[in-house]
Amino acid sequence: MQLLEQPVIDAGAYRLRPFQHSDIPTVRQASADSYITQITTVPVQGTEAEYADFIERQHRRVAEGSGYSFAIAEATTDRAVGQIGFWLRNANHGRASIGYWTAPEYRRRSVAKHALEALARWGLEHPGIERVELYVEPWNEGSWRTAEACGFQCEGLMRSWEQVGATRRDMYMYSRLKDTASP
């Protein structure tokens, strides 16, 4: 398996970088959000050791070849404000997926938009990737509006697509193709 290297990606007012142990306060804040803990591996109101384990898992994703997990950090302060991942589970079919979250106090500030646009652009240059997908619950208007603002197109509703907590959930499937110009 080819060893992957974690890049740092410019996202305007933000940058996408590897997680650091100094990001534990952001992971702790995310751990209090019940939705983030249902759809990610952020521990539910965990301990400092569990937050450190979360960060170490993000580093292993690159080493294992499963994808790239980035902290979304303010460009000026380097303070982490969220997470975005580029997942390679279906790379052998020319597809990758992206998922993201932002800390509650940073929502509605275009953080996810900056991060998603930068990662989609970078990801579509990744060798063999022709299509980037994301899945959004229909109620999550902020997330699907972010996807649309970044040139992703809704392809339809995937019924009972993903387990979220104890329930199977419908998801909108969005995609952006290599030959699609960015907005």
C-alpha cells in the first residue's frame, strides 16, 4: 500500500491541517453535541485521554490509507474550529466522500463552506478520484446549502441510507465531479 502524507491545505480564512493535541478543547466542545457524537468517532463527553485517543485515530487514518482527517483551523490563530475528512473507502471505484462538522460557536460563519470548497478542489486532484460525494440528512439545511454553494449537486434521497445513533436515516446524496468547475 502506498503511504499517504497529510498535507496542509489553504482554505482562505482557514487552513486544513493535521490534528494536534492542542485541539483537545475543540474536540471536548464537539463531544457535548449529541449529533456530532452520533455521526463521528468523537467520544460523548469523554475524558482528556479519550480526546487524545480521538486525535491519534485521526493521524492513523492517513497511515492506514483510509483517508485524511483535517482540523479546520483559523488561519490567523491556528485555533481548531471543526473537522473535515476526505474518505477513500471507494477510491478503487474513483469515488471519495467528505464529511465535516464545526464547533457550535463557529456555525453560520462560512467555516464549513471554506473548508469544503478547499477540500473538494484538492480531493478531485487526488490520483484516481473522479467524483466526491457527501451525504446529508434532509433536515440539515445548513449542511446541504453549504454543499450546493460549493458546486455539489443533489442526486436524490437515499432511503434508510445510514445508521445515526439507534435509527436508520434517510440521506440526500450530493456529488461534485472532476470535470465540474468550482463555483
